[in-house]
Amino acid sequence: MWYAILQLFILRLLVLHGVAETIKLLCTPLKLLKINTDDIKVMVSISLSMLPILKRDLYEVKEACIAKNITFNLKSIKIILAKFFLSIISRVNKIEESLIEKGYSNE
């Protein structure tokens, strides 16, 4: 059981790394404009790794709305999306702070 979970985890990491490397290679002409393609690679990698987390959060919000018997109208959707985007922004801030603490910066 654990072996299968470990294999899936490693496979996911390899796929994410491969996609990020491919994006980096596709952006190599941007080096002529002195744009750091490693930064683009890191951004793509973080973005792709956040997708399952965002999917899980949306599912949890949906389940909470169903449990609270909330009807989906324009007003409730605005409130739900506002809270969802605020949580995304706070997560991005935490990631930014951790990258800065680890010494990764553009300068």
C-alpha cells in the first residue's frame, strides 16, 4: 500500500518537474531579453503544485455549502469566491515569505 502511494508521489513530482523544465526550455529565447527563465520555471512549478490543493479547497467549500443548505445564487457565489480568493492570497503570501527566508530572490 505504502509503496503504491510512494510511487504515485514520485511520479507526480517527476511530471511536475518535467513540465517545469519544458516551460524553461521553451522560454530560452527570453534569455536574449535578459529574463531569468529559472524564475519562470519556479513559478510554473509552484502553480502546478497548487492545483490539487485548490481543487480540494473548492470541494470542501462545496461540501460545506451543501451541509449548510446554502442555495447558490449570485450573492452567495460572490461571498464564497471572495473567501476562496482571500485564502489563495494568504497562501501565496506564505509561499513568498518562505522563499524569501530560504534565500531565493530576484536580486
